[in-house]
Amino acid sequence: MPQPSHQKQALSFLLSRERGWNLSGLRRDVWRSYDDRFGWTRYQNTLNGMTQAEPPKQFRGGILADEMGLGKTLSMLALLAAAGTPTSSCSCHGDLDLSDSIPTTTGTLIVMPLSLLTVWDSQIKSNMGNGFRSLVYYGQGRQAPRSDLESCDAVITTYNVVASEWKNRKRPGKVPTNSTHDLFSLKWHRLVLDEAHMIRGSSTQNARAVREVDAIHRWCITGTPLQNRVSDISSLLQFLRVYPYDNPKTFVADIIEPWKDEINDKALYRLRLLMKMIALHRSKKIINLPPREEIIKEIYFNTNELKIYESAREGTIRLLDQTLSSGPASASTYLNAFQRMNEMRYICNHGTSKSNNNAESVEPELDQDENTTNEHELDHILDNSDEACLICGTDISEQQESSIYANSIVAVKKEQLRLCIICAQKGAKTPILQLPTPPSSQDDIMQLNDLEKELPSKIKAIVSYIQEIPQGDKCVIFSVWTTTLDIMYQGLTAAGIHCCRYQGSMRYANRTESLEKFRVDESIKVILVSITCGGQGLNLTTANHCILIEPQWNPMVEEQAISRIHRLGQKKAVFICRFVIINTFEQRILERQTRKRVLADLVLGRQKPKEGDDGRKQLAHLRQLIC
């Protein structure tokens, strides 16, 4: 398997980390050993200076955190090929417990989102040779006997499958016997998580399930290990078992508390050093990718759209004012705030509101001081609001892949209203915001009669932008709202621009067909993609233009989406355009995004901290993303 130089460097890092702690100090590591004045060997934590007499718990693995598009999948496959087939007597096992409580396999278990199964399967078949044995442990593949699991070099499966089998094991009478099996019935030689940021919530079922899988070596693959807060990394360290920071209390004591106490320099130094030791994170600048140009198109509402938006904005402010004046906020108040803000985002795309109150006249404008009183209250909601069910507050990031197999109405409701599957199946009604149910496929595009006369201002601007794209270039349009994609489809079709769609409510075969059609059909200029299901794992280098219809709460979601286009295999210059309505909540989201990107760059070493007063201001801003 021929490798570019940057992937050879990645392989060197992977092999080095699989050998465990470098206690000799030849390579700087979290732990080092030394002999004290009495001749006793002691072990020192190089981050906090603490020493102990016992050797640290072994850690073999790390984080492959190269930016999206650098070929992390191929780098990990190179590790599998270079490491060869281990034996039970392999010296690399060191002091790990290899008890006979469960059988030990020489294979690697690779866990990923459902959308990446075919990508990994294809890459394995293309690069690993006929002698490499692999199994897709999904659907019918889960019926394979345990002997197949034990004999495979690689088994690929999904987060949802692991979580499902983990839940089954917690039920009485469900632990497999010799005649049955599951992924927990073996001790794996290596456990790899692709898109590992999916376990950033340490209490989610996905995170808890993969932590319970037994393995000698443990790896995280993610181009965005830090998505919202520093605590995102803590969950990865728990999975990897990076002693002592796999204990959340130790991570808080050594990293989070110093930052909260405004000892920012120490906290940032420790975190940067830790990531440098256990993670490989390089930017796309190390390879010769075509240039990438990003612009923001600022759009104005028309008079009617502005009136509707201001009504929704003032309603949100009143809700927060009332809550602050009446005492501590309840969970339902925050859920209502989520909905209010999602309504404001919805209006920016559609130019109208579907709430029951949108017909009311706009009330008198509040004073500027009143408008800004509760802005900081919104900050606590911004980070994860796309990942909480609006009814029960459940983290729905772990349910994304299972929504593909829900019926179309449930899947669409979950995506549009941000409901968990249980609430959607119950037909739960949101108390404030009722949005229209979008179609399950492009063959069932709803008739938007109220849009026949005039498209929303933002959609109209996007259609005009696409009409200026050169002949022969193709464009990917991302949105979190499938109703937005409905309107976009209608606007493009009216303008004579051929397009296709890719969204979670489509059948798997239809999505695959749509991608192939976009790739080979020269008449198809645009593909409309739901960012929640198509923002990661896809290769869309057929296109060299990318449009983000609305800003996402999490900037790493946008970066994942952009990297579907700007990645290895892209031959043309790439153009990214973000559309934002001026003087709206969208601009506030962009400001928040900037701070999150700076935090990620500082932690991963992609940006040097500023010095002096500017540096203190920078750290103070970032502190707000932790506290």
C-alpha cells in the first residue's frame, strides 16, 4: 500500500504510541521514570509534577486528529498492515491483564457512524489485499459465528450496534453463552473509534458502551476532538484510558479548575502538552491541496420578514426576562428558549414563522439596554442546543444513525424539531413551535403554495449566486433544515438548475443512488445535503463549491461538511460561501463560532497564544467556554 510522506509520519506515530509509555524520556510522555537518591525507581507525571512508587497504568493508543481530508482512514489501515498479526505471547502486551476470563482475538474492532461502513469496507478491500480478512458486523453480518469474529483481521461496525449489545448485556439473562456471541465476548487486540467526537458526551450510551469494550490498544480518529468545550476531550481520555486523566476528577483538578480559577496559562500549557503527547494533529497545509476561499454573503430581510423576525426575537427576550425575575430557571424554560431560538433561525431561512403567534402584530421595540440584558443567558444554551431533544432534553447526537431506519415521518420530525426518537414516535407536540413536516424524499416535495409568488430573501440570494457558478463546476448546499432544502429545491428548479438530494429520511439505496447521480451526471449541478446526515464521511470532491445556508451552533459541524469537498482527491480550487441575515441571531452564532475555533486551535497547537493584555483577553474569552 503506497503511502505519501505525511502518512508515513502518521504510521511512525501510531506504532510508537502502541508501544506504551516512554518512561525512559527518549520521547516526551505523560509519565517518566527515574531513580531517587535511595535508588528506588519512581514515576513522575510530567504535567503536574506528582510522583508515585507504582508504575502508571499502561496506555497503548492515542488520538489521530489530523484535519479532515488528510487520509486518516488510510493511516489507520497502514497501522493494521504494519503491525502484522500479533500472538498471545507478543512482548508488547507488557503488564496488561490477559486473563482467560474472555477469549483474546488478534483482530481490530473499528466502530463508526453508519454512513462510513461502506467507506471503510471499500478502503479495506482496495488496500489490504486478499489475505486480509474483514467482516462488516451489521445487519446479517451480526449472525456470523464467534469463530469468524476471532479469525478476522478487522471487524467494522457502528456505534449503534455496540450500544445495542451493551444494553442487552445489562438485561438479566442476556449475557451470551458459548452458543451465542457479541462484541463484548472477546478481548480485542485493537479498538478504533472513527469520528470519535461522537462520544464527547461521556454520559451518552455510545460513550458508555465503547468504554466497556475490552481491548489492548485503543484509538480515536477525529479531525475535531474539541467541538464545544474542553470537557469534550475528557470523554476521549476516559475511553482511551490515559492514566490518570481517564478519571474525570483528575482532569477537572489539573485542567478545568486552573482555568476556572483564571490560572489560564497553566491550564492551557498542560492541555496543549497532553495533546501533543498523545495525539497527532496536522493541518491540510502539509499536503498540496488546491486553494480554499471562504466568503460570507450578508443578506437583508425584506420588510415583512423583518417584522416577523423582530416579533420572535422580542418574545425570546421576554421569556428570559420573566424567568430571571421569577427565580431559578426550570428545565422547561430552557427547552422553550431552545425552541424560540430555533424559530429565529427558521425565520432567517424561510422568511416566515410557523408558530401559532406569527400573525400577531409586532409589539413596540424594546430599549437597547433591555435587548442586551440577557444576552449572556443565551450563551449557556448555544453550545449544544442542536443536540438536545426539545421535549425531554435527551442527547440526540447518539441517535443519529438509528434515525435512518426509523420511518420517514419520525426521522424527519427528529431532524426538523430536534426530537429524540421516543418523543417523535409518540407524536410529541412542541408547545411553542410547530414546523411543517418535510417530505421523505425528493419524489415527495411538498407544495409550498405561499412561496409561489416570492422566494425568501436568503433563498433568492442563493439561487442568484449559483447562477453565477461557472459551467462545469458543481455545488454542494448544506442545511440543518430539510424544509429549507425543499424551498431551495423549488427555487433551483424554477431557475432551470438541475439538482438532487441527500438526507437521512431517504432510504439508504436512494441516498447512494443520489450520490452516484451527482458524480456522473453532468446535467446535475447541485446536490442538497442535510448536514446532520451528510456532513461527515462522504466524499464529494466532484464539487468545488460549497454553500452553508445557515451557521451551525457547532463550527466543527461546518468544518466536517466543508471537508467533504476540500480533501484529498480535489483537483480544483474550492469556494465556500456562508449566507447570513444581517442584524440577526445568525451573526451572534458566527461570533460564538470564532471563539470555539480559537479554543480548538490553541489546544491542538495550531495557533500560538497571544501575549500581554491581548493574550489575557483571549484566555478570558476562552474561559467562558469552560465555565
